[in-house]
Amino acid sequence: LQTSGLEKGVLQQNALDLWPNVVGENISKNTSPEKIEHGIMIVRAETPAWRQELQFQKKNIITNLNKKLNKKVIKDIRFI
């Protein structure tokens, strides 16, 4: 995958797939990760209250996602 240049895309897809495992059931039920562009994950939150709560947890979520991927794939998360 590295030589073909597909590794980044696969890792980004893995990050989307890992979202429920990393954030837990409660957050997962109220959010949906939509895409990753240039290391920025876009996550749709059900309500403004969830967006605000997730802002407080963002750094931790990024760390945990990258730890699961064994590589720094996610640089930032935008909650919409």
C-alpha cells in the first residue's frame, strides 16, 4: 500500500470505521463521521450541545484515534 500511495486513504477510512470504538456508544449514537480531507475529520453532531461537548473532548479523541491507527493520520476534527 505504501508504494502504491494508497496507505493514506486506507488509514483515513480506518479512522472513520474506528470512530464508534474510540468515542464510545453514547457519542457514537449522536454523531456521524462523514469524511477526512487533508487530515481533518468532519463529524456531524446531532445538536449544538453535542458539538460543544465534543469540542472539549477533541484533543483526546484525536490522540486516541491516532493511537489506534499507530500513525498520526488525524490532525484536527471539525464538528458540524
